[in-house]
Amino acid sequence: MKKELELYELILLFRATSTDAETNERINYFKTFLTEKGSQVIVKNQGKKYLAYPIQRCETATSVQFVYLGNGELIKQLNVELQRDTSVLRAITTKLQDDSLATMFS
């Protein structure tokens, strides 16, 4: 990665109809994808959640939080992978401004 790395958070909602093994496989896939691109990643599986409204006819989903270092190019590549994955209901990426979180990766 060429540009300066910044801290990002990615919240993924996976279909709750997937088994735990399938969900863990997808989590590991995205974690490996990020680390192979030179990023450092922290993953927190937040478990199954009831959704405020149905998404693709699903009322529950498995929520997973990724905190990682990246840049615009990495986010573009990651978004392509997320759009291809049919087990992902929603993906929300936000840039974190809190500098204290950057110490997690030091």
C-alpha cells in the first residue's frame, strides 16, 4: 500500500441462516484478505442481532466488527469482495478519528 494508512471500522451483517462454521470461514476470508494486503486487523464477532427492519427478507443477522489500517485503494478492493459475497447482507465502513485507537496497532 502506497498511501499513508488510516484507521477504519467495518461492520458486516451476515445472513443468520448461515451456520457458525460458514460465518467463521467468511470472517477468516476477509481477515486474511486484509492482512495479505499489508493491513493489521482486529475482529470482534458480536453474535446474532435482531434487525430494526428486514434486509433481503432476513430479520436477524450475525454482526461482525473489523478495525483495520488501510487506505482508499484497499477499501475499493475490499468493497468489490464484499459485493460479490452473497452471505453479506450489509457492509458499513467508517473512518475512525480517535487517535487512541491507533495505539492498538503499535
